[in-house]
Amino acid sequence: MALTPYYSPVDPTFYPLFAFLFSAVGLAFLAVFIMSELTSKRGGKNIFSELTMALVASCTLGLGGFFVLLSAGIYV
């Protein structure tokens, strides 16, 4: 049985682009989340929208950091 080499589902030439895009989107959602926390009144907060913004920001920043490491040659 011959072994076949593993090929990444994402072309390595796109790693820097994905790192930039995911980091930019994550920072944008983080900024919206922080501004909504600072400007909302005490009784007007909606936990669902806060958790949604925090989850999206967290996931996109995590993917951005992952692709930053991949584009630097640190394969995790």
C-alpha cells in the first residue's frame, strides 16, 4: 500500500491574506463590542447580542492568530 502525501486544504500562499482578513474582521467586531459595552445603559443591555459579538470576535481573532502563525512558518 503506497502512502500518499498530505496536501493542505488551503493553499499556503493565501496564509498572509487570511491572517490579515480574519484579524481585521476580529478587531472590527472587538471594537463594536467594546463601544457597545461603554455606551449602553445599565438596563438596556441585551445578553444575546453581547455574546454573539464576543463569540464572533473571539473566533475571528483566533483564526487570524492561527493564520499569522502559519504564514510565519510555525505549523501548529
